[in-house]
Amino acid sequence: MEQAWIVGIAFLIIAFLYASVGHGGASGYLALMALLNMSPLVMKPTALILNLIVSLVSFLSFYKARHFKSTLLWPLVITSIPAAYLGSIVPVSEPLYKKILAIVLLIAVVRMLIKPPAVENISSPKWYWLSVAGAVIGLLSGMIGMGGGILLSPLLLMMGWATIQQTAAISAIFIFLNSASGMLGQMKKGFDLAPSMYMIIGFVLVGGWLGAYFGSSRFKNTQLKFILAVVLILAVSKLLFVN
């Protein structure tokens, strides 16, 4: 019972940190489940369900704070939603799944440890570049069971297409829609969920709500993000070097 509470609190912290920047937390959940030796067959649908919950809560907070820029969303999701569905039904061997996941988790580590650039001049991207980005991110997200925010956010910021708050709002709804599409593919194939799923959902709801609340008010906590980055690095090492 004590171990279950420790695991639940770990999920809560992950949800809190990711929701504070408009993410659903799939990369964090996947890293934690990798450390717990869960099967990819369990990891993907579990991460998608938790992603759906936290990304929706996060989006509502950032939307309420008026950070949502809808013109960026539609070109992205037109291609990302079908691509995420396709990726979710594509057979991926367990070794390949672990290697792809490790690479994405490394991107997540870099995203956490490097401060986002300050965006002074916001430019309007061409719709077709957004659509290409959406397709690539959606396909990859569907294959490993995430929403793609960890890939979308740095792209929007580095290209100067959105402010930090706008990026959080766009990423949150992008993650929700892609996770929903990926979950449809999982339902078609059939899936198993993590043990104590309902307890984990409770912890994630609390963490996601608190993170979204503080994140939409420009909350920052560098120390906790560093701790989470260490967890991700441990998961990457396990995925790459431990059979």
C-alpha cells in the first residue's frame, strides 16, 4: 500500500509540472512506467488516458487566461489527428518502441533543462509548414503513446510563432486531440491498463489541476523540473542499455 502511494505521488508531481507548461505529461508517465518495468502494451494506453485528462484541464486554464491562438491550431491538427491514429495502429516491436521512446525522452530532458527563448517578434507561419509539422509529430506520437507537446512546444518557440503562454495553450489542446485520436487506435487493437489505474487518475487530476492553475499565472519551479529531468535520464538509460 505504501508503494502504491509513492507511485501515485510520483504521477501527481509529473502531472503538476507538465500541466504548468500546457503539457499532458505523457513523456513523464512513460518514463516512470519504464522504470517500473511495465510492458509497452500497458504503457501506451495508460499514458494516453492520463494525457487526455491533464491536457484538457491545462487547456481550460490557459484558455480562461486568454492565451489561446486558434489560427495556429487548425493547420496542425488537420494532419496530426489522422497521423496519430495511423501511428497508434502501426505494429511496433518492443525493442524499436523502447529506442524511439528513449529518443523522445531525451528531447524532453533538453526541453526542461534549457530555458525557452524570449520571443519578442511573433511571426505568422505558413499553414503548410504547420501541417507538415503536425503530420510528423502526430505519427510519432501515435507510435509511442503521447500527445506530441514535447515536440511541438520547442518548435513553436524556436521559430518565433508563439509566446510561451500561447505555446502552452496550443500544446495543451493539440495534445488532447492527438491523444484522443491515438486512443481510438488503441481501442481498435484492444489494450490493458496499468494496475491501480483509478488511483493514478485521482493523483493525476489533482496534480494537473494545480499545475494548470499556477502555470497559467506564470508559475515556475526550476528545482522540481530538474528532479524530473533526472528521472527522465534514468528512464532513457534503462530503455537504451537494459534489456
